[in-house]
Amino acid sequence: MIARRALLAAVVIVVLALIGPWLPAYPLTVLTQALIVAILAMSLDVLLGYTGLSSLGHAAYFGVGAYVVAIMTTEHQMGLLACLAAGVALATVTAAVFGLFAIRATGTYFLMITLALGMVIWGLAYRWVSLTKGDNGIAGIPRPTLFGLELGGPVPFYYFCLVCAALAWALMGLLVISPFGLGLRGIRGSEGRMQALGYNVWLHKYTAFVLSGVFGGFSGTLWAYYNGFVSPNDVQLVTSVETLLMVALGGSGTLIGPALGAGVIVFLKNFVSVYTKRWLLILGGVYIGVILFAPSGIVGALRGRRR
């Protein structure tokens, strides 16, 4: 089963690599955006789909990573690797601190605490004008250079993001099939039984929370380079809610499902919105249809049909 899923993912990556040079600039840019957002959705799935913890503050780590890149490139002219390392490191620290407060709660209380913690980051981004430029945001973020290779063009940057997304998927895939990942699934099923078996449930949940923030921050660093602009809109509640929709739409507990959900939502935002200003109604209709006819998401429905 694992080998078959890995083979399918490898085929998808090869197809994405082959079609890159043949796509027009705009579809290629949208596909690049989908790859970056897919990392964010998969990172939330580690927390939601495998640990059973719904978070409304995931945009915080995404925004921390993005702001670190924005500040380091525009004010200090730092290179790609330094910005990636700093962005992921600060997002990890943020998740580690937030996790100390959030993991103590469960259910709706956990959801509300993560919402409050996420709004703390939004408040800092909005009010710390001397550092974040407030509501004006930070513009003029240049595309990076990697080992002398310019990533400014749509095609090179697309391949860079494709490699990053494949690497993130592989690392998260190894995580969820490891003994630690199996422990997370057990916790999602029954915390009491896992405690009775001698597992440190709190530590497992806390580690999953931090690792989820690591990959969320990684996607944020890529987003800053992609968009060339970072503002408080990137850390607001809407971003966290959209990420939750991606996971639910594609199918939680699958990794590939959230990536697929990210692609669907990015497509609706960028293509359907061209023809109608009410694309959010269409997105809502799609989501309601999936909940009614495929409660386990698109990937879950496909697996059920195959069985």
C-alpha cells in the first residue's frame, strides 16, 4: 500500500515536472501558488488528520516565515538559505511556545485557543509598524538566487517550489508512517487507551504541533518569495479557515488529499473569480457538496469507490 502511494506520488511529480515548460505564464504561476499552499495544507493535516486536533491559528506560522523572509531580504539583503533557515527557525519557536498553551486544551477549547494565539501574530503584524510596515505590508521582495542560479523567472521558480513541495511531502510522509506517526493515529482514536499503554500523549501531541508549525513556516517562506509582498492579510483568520477547508475538501489523514484540496481552492480563487465576483458562493457550494456526498473528502470518496 505504501509503495503504491509513493509510486502514485512520484508519477504526479514527474507529470508536474514535464508540463512546466509548456504552460503559459499565468497557469504556471497559479500552479506554483498551489504547490506552496499545498505544503501549508499538508502541515495542518499532520495536526488535524493524524492527531485529531483542529487548529484555527495555522496562518500564524505561515505569516512568521513570510515576514522573516520579507524583512531579511528587503532590509538586510540576506540570501535564500539564510532566509529559509531563519524563517523556519522562528516559526518553529513560535509553534513551540504556542503549543505549551494550546496542547493543554481539547476540542472546542483547543480551537479557540489556537484562534486567539493566531490573532496575537496578526496583531503584531498589524501594529508593529516599525518592523512590519503595518497595514501597508512589506513590498519589493526579490526572487532568490540558489547557487548562482536565478530563480526570478516563472519556470525556474516553479521547479524550485516543486522540489520543495516534493521534499516536504516526503518528510511528512515518513513522519506519519513512522512509529511516532502510528502513535499519533492511536491518540486520535483514543487518548485514554494510549495513556494506558504507557505513551506520553502530551509529548506526542506537542511534538506534532511543533512539527506542523515547522512545515507551515516553510510554506510561508516560499510564499514571500512567490508573492513579493507580505501583509497582515497573510496571517488573518481567513487564511487559517481556508487551510482547514483544503484539508476537509481533499480528505484529512492522507497528505495527498490536502494537497488536492489546495489545488481546487487555488483554482477557484484564480480562475473562477475571473468570471464571477461570487466565486466564494461557488466554493461554499463545492464544500457543502463534498460534506454531503463525500464526508471523508475527495480522496476518501475515491478510495471508497475503489473498494
